[in-house]
Amino acid sequence: MGYELMDLKSAAAHLHMKETELKHFAQRGEVESRRRGDDFFFEHRTLDEWAQRRVMSISAKVLTDEHRLAMTERKRSDGQDFHIADLLRSETIQPRLTAKTRAGVLRDMTDFADSTGLLYDSETLFAELSAREEVASTAAGNGVAFLHPRYHDPYLFQETFLALGRAVRPVFFGAQDGTGTDLFFLICCTDHTLHLHILARLCLLAHGTNLLADLREAEDADGLHAALKKAEDEFLDAQPPH
């Protein structure tokens, strides 16, 4: 499915975006596309990769609006709200990462994900995480990074889960604000739309709540998990009805 071509209508629906907006991105060359006459076509995997980078770069207001729309559509489809804290468990949290380099963090987080028994191919995951960092760092500033494969592969994982590592000391990870990074979320997802939903919510929690400070103060894995759950519950309670 990764190399499948999608027309403008299906691509926009896939990203929960207006067709005119996606068309403008394509016309400006901001998203890779193929043009046939007046029609635009998008390769599935490159569209998904662009969408991941976009989530991490757009303004908080735009991200909030798009995330609210995604929440509404997801609740309409399955009848319930989604909680990313349910994807993070004590056994998928490493409170003391000792890596000192970017490559070391990627290797340690890959090995940690592999230890859960939910990862099918650790070397492919490591290669994809490294490729993503080469394109653009997933460090989002304020000491947090959201690791994920460059190209989404639903067959890498047995089920969707989150892993979280907290470094003993900050690692230079390429954040635009020039600061070190000590908190590393790893998104392991079998569904791309859900992947974008998770990434968007993590970005909003990191920059709109006390999550990062609470994660740094937590004493152990259970405390780190509790910090995420608390931040997400407060975030959802503050959202308007949908």
C-alpha cells in the first residue's frame, strides 16, 4: 500500500484536510505530488511522511483545530474518546536511559521496544528511526522528542503502543532551540491515521500542559505513566464538547 497513488480527494480525506489546502501545498511544491493535467496524485508513503513532519511544525492553534476535528471523527466512528495514556504502560517506560548520543538513544529505544515482544523487526525500526532523524530531527524543543519511523509501516508492530525513555542527562538531538533532549517518546503504531492522532496529541500535551515538568519530577515508571495520564485527562476535560 505504501507506493499506492492517491488522487487529491482521497489524499485530502486521508489527512483530514480540505482539498483546496492540500492542492495549494502541492502547487507550491511543499508536498511531493505528480501532476496529470489539472489533477494531482500523491504517493501514499511520501504523503504520510510529509504529514508527520507537518504535524511537528505547524502552529499550536492550527494543530489544536485539526486535532479537535480528528477527535470528533474518531468518536463518531467508534463511539468513544481515545486516550494515548492507555498505550503507555509501566513496562514500556525506561526512566534511566544512559545513552550519550543520538545514535545511542535510537539504539536503546529500539532495543527497549523490542524487549516488549511487540516488535517484529528491530533492525528495520532502527534504520527507519535513523532515516527520520536524518531528514529532520524529531526533537520538538523543551527537551522532548517524538521518535517515529520515516515511512510508516503497519507491519513492524504486533499492536500499537508507546514507549518512553528519560535520559540520565540531556542529549544533543538537533532541537531547533539548541537545547538538549532528555525525554523520548517512541510511537509504534499499526495505523497511520492513528499515528498522526497520537503525534498531534503528544505535541499539544508537551507544549500546552505541565507534562514535561511532571515527567522530569516522577520517581519511577509508574510515576511517569501517571504524569502522562494526568496531563491527558486535564487536556481532554478542557476541550469543548464534540
